[in-house]
Amino acid sequence: MKIPFSPPDISELEINEVAEALRSGWITTGPRTKELERRIKDFTGADGCVCLNSQTACAEMALRILGVGEGDEVITTAYTYTATASVIHHVGAKIVMVDTKENSLEMDYQKAAEAITEKTKAIIPVDIAGIPCDYDEIFRIVNEKKALFKPSNDIQKALGRVAVMADTAHSFGAQRNGKKAGVLADFSSFSFHAVKNLTTAEGGALTWKTIQGIDNDEIYKKLQLFSLHGQSKDALAKTKLGAWEYDIVAPLYKCNMTDVAAAIGLVQFERYPEMLKRRREIIEKYDGALRPFGIETLEHYTDTYSSSGHLYLTRIPGISLEKRNEIIIKMAEKGVACNVHYKPLPMLTAYKNLGFDISDYPNAYNLFVNEISLPLHTCLSDSEVDYVIKCFKECLSDV
């Protein structure tokens, strides 16, 4: 068997809808993008939603909407993909990185609390593998630290505390305490990249909750400006009779979603409940077979939260980094593609060059050295899942 790690689950329905979008003559941001925004807003329960060309763009535009920039600090975790932290650097703010809790993928909330200063403007927790963070604890911390907060614009003043900006790249469809990802933080940034549960090939969505005294329509309009060069009208608005006139209000950015991408997303959205159900079936099948074998896995489904089931991370107690890499190679030889989530940011050249040192993040490093991610996607058949389990047990026995 050949089992890829995370192929996109694309049916003829998506292909037909893309063809319809192409035939319509409208392929850039237009009616399909607006409809996808509406559906995501309804699905999550958010007060606002905009679709852009990536989760990275969504997170960066949220920072810019909040006015975060030079001289500010933003806290995030060392155990994540670069996109979480790079957007902080993009806007000119200082990345303040904290370790994870011991034996946990979540950031150490106590360390995050200790890292808050008068310069802190936002905190970016990460829903790794699709499991929502403890947002109750995060909001308790930022509210407890209100006295330190120094707003520098109207939106920060209205918020009155450090902003909670969730990296929800993995967690579309997850929920905690009865609330869906998308409304668990002030701003939430979803990814619809090719390897994500719901894909638009490339794309993302930013959702937000109402900030008292700030108009949601104004936030949406600003995000449209930010994503379309600062142009006062999008292409759809300019199609109205005699409506060619526009202005450029500032030299801004280009990161809009296209209707071709949204066409994929709209069909994926219809299929999504079954896709989430299938992911849960695969996770439960893996758990049932691997946990008795001594393999540590994440709790994706509890009384408190329900994961989106995006990644299946395992940890093999007692093995070295070299043994971990050997297992991944042996799995590949058997036709099973595995991965590692994640190499902590301080181990990467970009963050070393910014002064970060992995020795300051021992918990994140210990999570990394024996982690192996198994294939988890909705193209997997039961027999393929069984084959992955069989191969994994064999490879572990060999080392």
C-alpha cells in the first residue's frame, strides 16, 4: 500500500462547482466568496467574518486592525508552525515566546501571564491538532492583567486589555464548552490550505466577536481595504452601472480570496459534517489499537471539548530523536508517510537569528523528540487505517 500523509479530499462535486465558477465569468472575489463568509459566520456563531488567501494573512490583518506594531509585544508559544509567530514579526512587533506546559501541547499559561508587560498588545494561543485551548484560563489571565494594559488606539481602548487572537488553523468545527472555534477568542484565524480538514486549495477565514463600542461593519470594511490594496471598492462593487470610480485610501496589501477558491470551500462546507464524523472514527480506531501498546496520544474528545480531528500526534515514551527518525524512515519504506508536528520555533534558523534558544524551552523540546504524526484524512479506508496500525506496531517492535 501507498498511504500519503494528507491528500485533499476532493470529489466531483467540488470539480463541478469550480467549473461553474469559471463559466460564470466571475473568478476573483465575488458572490461565492461572500456566500462562504456568510456560511462560516453562521456556522461558528461569529459576529464577523472575512475570507482571505491564507490563515497567515488573516492573523496579520487582525494584528493590523488592532494597531499592533513597532514597540509592541505579542506572546505566543514555542510549539507551533512559523506562521503563528512570523505575522508578529511582519507588523514590526516583538515576538515573546513561552514554553509549553510539561507534557502538554498547550502553552504554559502561567509563563504567559508572567510575560505580560505594558507593551503587550496580544496573545496568540494555538489549537494544535484541532483541540481548542483553555480560553477561559487565557481570558482570566488577560483580564487579571488589565491594569498593565496601555492602549494606543480606539479599538485597543474599547477592548481594554490584551487581545486574544486564536490560531485556529487546525480547529474549524471544534468546540469547547458548547461554543465553536471562531467565537472562543476575540479574533480567530482559520486555514483552508490543501492539507486542512476543509480546503479551498489556499485560503483562510478571520472571524471575530463584537468589541463593545466598535462597529463590526467598520471592521469588515477595514479588512476589505487591507486585503485589496486600500481600494475603496472591490471588483464586485465596481461592476454596478457607472460605478467605476474608486479611491486608494492607503498603500495597503493584497490577500483576498478568489471565487474559484470559494467554490471549492462551499462544496466542502456541505460535506463537512460527514468529514468530521469520519475523522473521529479514524481517531477512535487508532486510539483503540495504539494506546494499549504503550503509545501516548492526544485526547481529542472529552466532556469539555470536541476536536476537529485535524492531526493524529503520537509520542513514543523513552525513544531518542534518532530512533524517532528511524521509525519514520521504516514507515516510509512500508509505504506509509508520517510527519512531525512540530519542530519548535527556537530550533529554526529564522528564530535562532532573532535570538531564541531551544534550551530556554525544555518542555517544547521534550515534546518534539519522540513525536510522530500518523496519516489522518478522510480519504483513508478502514483497511488502510488497519495497515498503518500494523506497520506502526512492527516498526516500534524493530527499534
